[in-house]
Amino acid sequence: MSDFWIAFGDVHERLGNIHLIEDITKASAVLISGDLTNVGNKARVAAILDEIKTLNRNVYAQIGNMDTREVEEYLDETGVNVHKKMVRLSDDVHLLGLGYSNPTPFSTPSEVDEKQLETWLDSVLDQALEARNLIFMSHTPPYDTGADLLSSGKRAGSRAVRNFIERVQPGVCVTGHIHEARSVDHIGKTIIINPGTFSSGSYVLITFEDRKLDAELRQIQ
């Protein structure tokens, strides 16, 4: 296999499955879409990242709605934060992150309104349009996809995220946040994958072969 990346999110301080992921030590990097902690502090996120780095030193992460500003500060201090940043993963592949979440009924620490998500995405739009092969990692799923469907049948995704994907058409969008919405879907040419909670044993394998990004949902055996 050529370049490949392991992606997951919604860790919520339950990282036991990390040691069961096939070839994680050989991955080009590990990508974490958010919710590393449960309203945790620097010590909690440091322990999580340190454990991951025993297997793979190349880690990129962002906060989700259940993470605090203290967690984000630690991600900044250690150079792994990709929220509203474009990162070159290889000569041909870039990663763009979008952390936090749109509003929830639970008043979690890191929620913002749709306008803020749109503003953040607009700030990196030109860079995203120029990227030939883009992985978009958004904690909040795009609206009206398999990735944002609640068990009640309601939709909880972001219209700003969906509009961005429709315009940019990244090769892959890794998302999360909605635990029960484990799914593979598409918006145009973009593969949308929500692997659900990490404790469920699901993750995303992203590959770049023949100058094309691809992704699939994997289940730890």
C-alpha cells in the first residue's frame, strides 16, 4: 500500500481499540476528528495523545464539542491542531480541519453557530479550492447525509459544512459527532464517512493511489 492514513474521532477518553488497528504503525499519520475527551483538561488530552504516539508519532487532531479550550490550547502547544488549518500530508495530499460543533441541546463546551462555521470555512476556501487532493476532517457532519441522522429521524448536521463540500468537492470528508450515524455516503464526488464512536471499534482507512483519494469504513476484528 502507498500513502495511507488512519482516521477516527469521538474517542471520549476510551482509547483501548487503538492497539488493535491493523498497520497503524505504518500509517502516514493518524487523524482525529474531535471529542478526544469528556470536558477534559490538558492532562487528559496529553495522556490520550501520548498513547497514540507510542504507535505513530504523526498525529493531527482538533477539538469537538465535548473538548474544552484547555484541550485546544494543548493541541496548539504540541503542534497537532488542524482546526481551520490546511496541512500538507504529502506532496499531493492536503488535510483541512474544522473542529467544534454546531449547537446541540446539551450546552457542551465548544459549540458555535452556523455563521461561525461558515466564517471559518470561508477563511480557508481559496486554499481548499486550490488543493488537488483534499481530505476534509469536520467534527460536525454535513446536513442531510447518513452522517447526521439521529435515531429520532431528525437531522443534526451543518448546512455550512454541506455547502462547503458541495463547492469544494474534497476527495474525502471524515466526520463524527453523531454517534449513532455510522455511515458511508456521498455528496457529489466526495466520500462522507462517519465511523461513530471509537469505542465501537470503527475507523476510516484513507488511501492515495493512482493519484486518487479513496476511503473506506473499517471495523476492528
